[in-house]
Amino acid sequence: MKKHRDADELAARIAASAGQPAGMRSQVASTAVGPELTGSLPDTRSPRPRKERKETKLPETDTVPISIRPDRALLNKYVLKAADRTREAGRVISAQQIMLEVLERGDI
């Protein structure tokens, strides 16, 4: 297994802190870093470049999440209709998509 690039530094810090009594963190840090940075902790962050976050795309339509509680019989109808449409289309069609289509066709 490949050795981690910071393994030697970590081993040195552990060895330096092993001889110190508990609660002596600042003294260990000052001896590990050097006299020019007395009292501050060493930078333990990895020098690896961070991955840039991908911006999430907003959906083309403005939708709002809601929760509904249909009867079991009604949900079963939608599930069966979705299964039929899935076989016809060759891709998965959810019961929720069928419900949205029915709601869009309805007149308010």
C-alpha cells in the first residue's frame, strides 16, 4: 500500500506530543512549527486542490413540491396505468407522472 504523503509529519507530531502532559497543545504546536509562529497551530489542511462545485441547474419549469394521500384503490389504478405506459414507452414512467398528466388536462 502506498504511504500517505503526510505520514512522516503526522508521526513527528505524535512523537512530539507523546512526551507532553495532557492540555499542553500550544507548546507542542510551537515546537512543531518553530519559534516564528509560537502559539499557533500548524496548518493541517491538505495541499490538494479542491474540486470545484458544479452549479445545479434549475428546472426549466417552476414546480412546487407537495404531498398527497390518495386512496389505495386510486393509487393502484395509477400504478397499473404507469406499468402499461412503461411497457409501451420502453422506459420507466412513474405513477406520479401519470397523475401530473391527469391534473394538467383537468379544468379548474
